[in-house]
Amino acid sequence: MTEIINGVFYCGVRDVDRRMFDELIPLPQGTSYDSYFVRGSEKTALIDTAYPRCVEDFFREIAEIECLDYVVALHGEQDHSGCLPQVLEKFPEALVLTNATCKKLIMDALPIAEDKFRVVADNEEIPLGDKALRFLHAPWVHWGDTMFAYIPEDGVIFTTDFLGAHTSHFDVFSHEGTETLKLAKRYYATIMMPFRSFCVKHLRRIRELSPQWIMPAHGGVYRNPDFILKAYEEWTSDICPRKVLIPMVSMYGNTAKMVEYLAEALQHRGFEPIVADAGDLGTISEHLADAHTIVFAASMVLAGPHPAMANVAYLANLLKPKAKCLAVIGSYGWGGKLTERLAAQITQIKPEFLGEVLAKGAPNAETFTALDTLADKIVAAY
Ligand code: FEO
């Protein structure tokens, strides 16, 4: 347990070996399950617990805690509430503070009696003596139960999953810089982006509090939180940089040649092309966060898109990126329905469709002219 500021301690667990998030997105640096202990002059509170498989590490972290009045459950997902039964067993006098939605989710998943809970209202303050915990209901970042806890006396806000990052490489603090932003952006895209309008609303509420410390449930603590708030304001805004994401799968190199040509054409026109392997869902998700245009670049298999691109389209639809435009390019042997089948998967967002460029076999002069026209259309649509 590490004291961050007077009476507020970090007692999270680093899950260095975890390699996938939701068995879908790679976690190159693992993740952490951040828990915090707050010692007021009269009462104490533990903010969240940890993933059940890390229970032993978690109990090592909280070994110094001698008495506990409250366990705060900011979110019912098991990576934060999973060790609640063991915590309540060790501290039978402790009450679980949470909202009604979270209470129900926890009771559905864990054997905890109803009388162990005390439901807190939005803006309700629970005094701990020289400091208090104020609860801010913040539904849909990213579940309906999510809420924040704020200590007005210390300018500390605990934001559960919101504003976090999947990494185990930190020394309690998240340091401002490209690496932190990259991890936070990938995390935002895969977890928060489908709830962009809620993110905007709750960001505004956090801004109004001008917190000095942001303590999320994954990744390090932000001691100068302005940079992460600004990054979120950028990602959640409707504005996109001049960026084109081109997820690609090419069986014989023909689609790859088309991608290479289009990427260069876009670069000449002042756009940043991001070419990503269709299997690299982490990179694709990261750039879905702010790409202006998505170009699906795929070979065809049995008259439809290569399954790897079908997977990308399915994921893009789930994550609801703010992309304004969409196009399809690719190569085929016999023919088929590349564009129709990919477009059919994009139902939750309404990007403008800028057209398709398809080559039968190897791309030729006509194909490259069509790719130049597509690049012009992308520029015009910005
Ligand atoms: Fe980190 Fe939604 O759990």
C-alpha cells in the first residue's frame, strides 16, 4: 500500500500476465485493478477491490488495513468487485456503499447479503471525519452502474473505469507523454467510445470540480490530470484530424498494392494514412477513436469479404467510432459482394459512403486512377 496524499493510499494489483481484454483486444502491458484506501480521522473506506484470481496479491496489498468501515463499489464488473466477499469476510463490520444498479449487479454475481449494502444517492456525502466521500452517479461509462467518488477536501476523484488505461507498467502514477496517451486512447476506444455522449457529459462534470488528482480503476494515478481530460475532450468531440484508417487483409498482394498506392495518394494530399493489419484489433481500435475516414481494404474469399475484414467491420460497428466517411477497396478473382456484405454490418453509425474501388486480380492503370479519385473524394469530404 502506497500513500499518495495524506490519508489516501494506492492498494491496487498489477496483472502483468493478462494478455487479452474481453478475449478480444490485446493487452501488451497487461493491466491493473486499482483499489484505494481512504483513512479519515473517524472512518475508513476501501474504494473497489480486485479481479478474483488476484485475491492473494490484493490481500497482500491491504494487509496493513486494521479496520474498515466501508467498501465502496463504484462499478459491479468483477475486475473491481470480485474480491468483495473475501473483504467482507475479513472485515464483517464493513458496509458496501454503492448505487442501486450496482448493488443489484453485485448481488446477481456474488454471495453478499442485502443488509451488507447501503445505497448512496447522487451527490450524497458520507463523512469520514476530516474528509468525506461524495458520490456522483455516472451511468454508462461504461455500464449502467458506474459512479465516481470525490473527496472535496483533497481534490481527489475516483473515476472507476473512466479515464483509465490497460497497463501494469507504472509506479502508482501515470506520466504525461505519448506512451500514456496511446494506452489511454486504445482503452477509450475499446471501452468508452460506444458511450461517447455519456463520456462528454461526465467529463464536463469532472471539469467543473477541477480535481487535482484523478484515480482511475486501471493504470496509474493522474496527479496533473489536465492532459488526460484534454485528450478525452478531443477524442469525444465531433472533430477528427486528417486521418484515414485503412485496415487491410491481402491474400496475394494485390489489395496490398492498392493500399500502398492509396496511402501515398493520401499523404500527398496532406492526410495521415494509418494502415493496420486486419488481425491487429488493438491498433485498429486505437485509430478508430479519431479517424475521419475508414477504408476497408480486403481480398475476397468465396464471393465475400475475407473473414478477417468481416471481423473488423463487426468490431467497428460495435465501437461506434465518429468517422465521417467510409470506403471499400480490394481485389477479387471471380466476383462477389465485398462492399455489400461489409456495408451491411455497419448499422450503428452513419458515415458517408465514398464508394468502392475493386480490381479483378492485379490492380491496373484504371484501378490507380480510381484510387486517386477516391483520395480526392476523401479530401473533399473533410
Ligand atoms: Fe474494469 Fe468495467 O471493469
